Amino acid sequence: MIIIRARVEAVPKAKVRVPVLLIAGDDRWLRLVPSQRVRLHGRFVSPRGADLLAAVVIVRGPPAVLGPPSTIQRAAEHVRARLRDASAQLPPDQRGVLPGMVVGDTSLLDPDLAEDFRAAGLTHLLVVSGANLAIVIGAVLGLCRLAGAGRRRAPPIAVFAVLAFVVVARPEPSVLRAAVMGLIGMLALFTGRRRHGVPALAAAVLLLVLIDPGLARSYGFALSVLATAGLLVLAPPWRERLARRLPGPLADALAVAAAAQVAVAPVLVMLSGEVGVLSVFANLLAAPAVAPATLLGALAAATAPLSLPLARLIVWPAGLAVGWIIRVARVAADLPYATIPWAGGGLGAATLLVTAAIAVLILRSRRLRLIAAAAMSGILIAVIAMRVTAPGWPPPGWQLVACDVGQGDALALSTGPGQAVVVDTGPDPALVDRCLRRLHISDVPLLVLTHPHADHINGTSGVRHGRDVHAILTTSRTSGREARLARGLPIRPAQAGQVWRIGDLTLSILAPSAIGPALSPKDDGATINNASVVLVARRPGFSALLAGDIEADGQRALEPVVPPVHVLKVPHHGSRSQDPRFLAAAHASVSLISVGEHNDYGHPSTTTLRLLRHLRTQVHRTDQEGDIAVVRTRTGIATVPNR
């Protein structure tokens, strides 16, 4: 799924000029450059949120390009492409991160590495922000000073560098905020007046919101402003206090990292429902490498259009600095409790602020500090005791695990120690990768992608990350969309009547039939859902019906061939489109619903939940229980949640 912000200038019989959000599936949309004009066909729907959008457009097919991009955007894209070419000699992780740090280009970034940066609290390094711009401005002014440019001539040169940097990095909210604030600072320097950080930040925010009111609802813009405010307001007094007990450079680095993290924490909690525990220390360790990586990367970007061999030479030491940052992110993300769960939304932000206020009161009172230390020691002992006595994950002898991957499907069928058949991969590579890591899966003899919807196939790279995948099974009616995720792997079409055997596990394919037409980008969601691979998994003492996203009409066609099973994976995340006779035919004692918490689709439907309760099957949901394991017992089967 490709999401693009655009402006509609004409529709049939009318000229307009309104912002829209495009949701496309054709890879050719990725080749477009800002400022290009295209013609498209799609279905317009009303936006659900409060964003300043006229419509959300579900695009059908590729774009029809009406003209080239503007000269400036073409030049900017040339710089970005040449930087990618110069970085091609670096290891895969470094070549993905360096363009992101320098110009915000994350097109080559491994999704798993991006998740490690998020868990470590280092995501801001992958987005062009005020820190990047400050480094660039400082370097330009330093060069001007060395060249003998005076106080009057240096700022115009720096302004030109800022504008060029914004064009190449593209005007994202954080880039715009940093650029406007930097330009205000340049004006203060040019006029000889003393620069004040907080007024400059306030002026930048006011100016940008007046120009683009949509920024008032941008979380990225809010995070950028809060981080800068933290550096301006919190960091100076903290630096002074820390400098009494720590060396100056260490006090500076620790104050800056802590101030930025504290300032953005409430918004991050609203978005993620997690609190980063190690983020301050990760930022402290990564800080020495940020400036060298940014400066050398920016120099390589400026050099690459003129001399690619010289740019490759400059990129090599930049890669070493980036490699250190990557190492910090991976180690921090792999540590236990790098993040801890917290309430999301406004409630989470409010409770975090209350907790912070209580912490400040405790730190100011010696008696309260002693009481808090005693309480925390007791909690720590209790947690350690629980970890020692509680059974680990996964439970011994697990047969099937429904992974908690948000609004999507990803299931694992055990075929031996460290080995599993994986059915669907969810929408996010990082989530399915973490689930399989928890299951200690390193070998996947067969990966089944039931149908080409993003919430079932977009996590494929996460399954492949660090694992041997031997073959991929797709619907025989596929449009070929899965092929881009399965490069280098044999792809087999699934058809009704096929039987696959891996160890003592047997997979019997019930659908799709061989007579259906191939899918096309013009097909609607229900048509694609009804092309799902539907299979029955069996081994001694265990059986499961995995029904993909098949809709009610497709279920009715399969009802005569549905066998009784122990476990039913409820079709289409428990949507309303269910055939009661299909569900009843499975006679399942356990029904699993893989669904995202607070999703926008209303899944699972209350009608479906009532139907399942009427069938007297135990209903288990990943949004409420996390990963759900099915195990064999002496009397049948049981479920074990990981939450």
C-alpha cells in the first residue's frame, strides 16, 4: 500500500484545488517526483479523521503522467539519487540509514532496522530536523569565516544553503520548522541583534501554521517543536546542575538528550502507548557520531552530482559513523524492557504528566525518596520472582500461534524445533519479526500468503529477516503483487485439492478453485478477499481451519467441504460478512480473531461475536490477549495468551 499526499486540480466537469490523500497499490506511483502532474482513476471517499482533506482516493492502476517535474524538483531528485548511488558501496543497513539522516530519504531503509530505531528512541535521526540543519548551518558559517566572509556576507550564503537543503530534503513539517527558525536566526545575525531561541521558535511556529494550517494537526510537527522547546527551556538549567558533578561535554550531551526526550514523551505516549526507558542513554551514546555522519553525508550529497568517485570516498567514513549509530539502536532495542507498555491517547499523556509531577515531588524530599526506593525495591523483587516462577514463552508443545500484528493476520504452525509454517505476515515487518523471534523460529519451510492485501503480505520482509524461507504459496488467482516481496524465492500457486506435508503437519487446500479469473488492480476488496487461500492444518491431536479473509458468499460455496476442526481462524478479522452455516460446519471449540486494537473498521463485528457465542466456541482476540498460542492437553486443546 502506497500513501501519497496530493492536490486535485480537476475532476470531470469541474476545476478544483483541494488536498487529498491517495492510497495506491501500483509500484509505479513510487517513481513520481514532487510537482509532477498526473491523471488517475479511483474511488473518492470521505475522510474519517479531522485532517484538512477534501477526500481519500482509492486509486485504480498506475498514474498517467502528464508532464515532467519542475526544474528545481528534478535537480533535487538527481541529488538524492546520486547520494543513493554513492552509498551503494556501504553495507545494506548503512546505505539505508545515511540518506535518511542527510536528506530524509528512507526508501532503502530496512523496516526492521526502523523499528529498532523507534524502540531505542532514535527515530528522530532518520528524519531531517533542526539538529541536521543546525549542523549544516554551522558548517557553512565556519567555511565562510575561514574564507574571510564577514558578518554581513556570511548569512546570505547560509540562507542559500538552507533553502537548497529544504528543497533536497523536501518540505516536511520538521524541515520547514527548522528552516524558518534558522532563517530567523540568520536575520538576527545579519542585522546584528542578539538571537533569542524561544521567540525564534514561536515566530517559526506562528508563521508556518499561518501558511499551512494543516500543520496544527501534524504530530510530526508537534514533536519537532516540543523537542526544540525542550532544548531551549529545559536543557540550560539541567546542564548547569549536571556540570557540578560531571565533565562539561558529558553534562551537555546528557542534558540535551534528556531535555528532548522529556519534552516529546507525552506525545509519543499518545501515539505508541509505550514509554522509552533507554532512549536517553541511546541518544547519549549515538550523539558523538551524529555530526560526522551528517556533515560527511551532506558533503557527499553536494559532491555526488559532480564526481561520484569522490562522493564514494567521502561516504566511507560517514558509513563508519552511521554504523556506530546502527549498533547503538540494535543493542538498545534488543535489551529487555527497552520500552514499557503505557496507556495510549490523551489518557496516556495525562497519566504520564501526573507521574512526572509525582516523580519531581519525590526527588525534592529525602523522606519520599527513601519510601519510593523501598517500594521500587519490593516491586523489583516481585517481578524477578514472577519471571523465575512463571512459565516462559512460547509454551511447551505449542501447535499454532496467532501473532499480534495489529490490524492484520500472521499465524505460525509449528513443524519442529525452531521451525514453523507461516500463514500471512501482517501489515508491519517489525511486528511479525518480533513474534517469530519470541517463538525462536529460524526456519520457515513454507510461507503462505493467502491474498494480496497489505494487512496480509506487507510484513513479508520481517519473516525473511534472519530466517531461511524455502518456498512461498500464494492464491492461484494472484495479480502478482506478492512477487515483489518474494524475490529470490520459488512461488507456488495454491489450488483446491492440493496437499502439502511438512513433517507430521498436513496442509489441505480448500480454496481457491482453479477456474476463477486472475485478480487485477481494478478488483474491489471483496473480490480479492474471496480469492483467499483457505486451508486445513492437521497433525495428530490438532486441526485448524485457516480461512483468510473469505467473505460470506465465498464461505457459502465452501460449506459442503468444511471438515470439523479444533480451531477456527475467523475469516476477515471477525467482520460482519460471515455465513453462519460455514462457521457452524467447523464445529471448532476455539475461534481466533486476529484484529487491531481500536481499528477503523469496527472489527470484530458485534453480530459476529454473538454468532460465535451462540455456536458455543471460545473466542480469543489478539487485540485483547496479544500473541495467542494453541497447545494440546490430555483432554483436548487449550489457549495460552502472551499478555
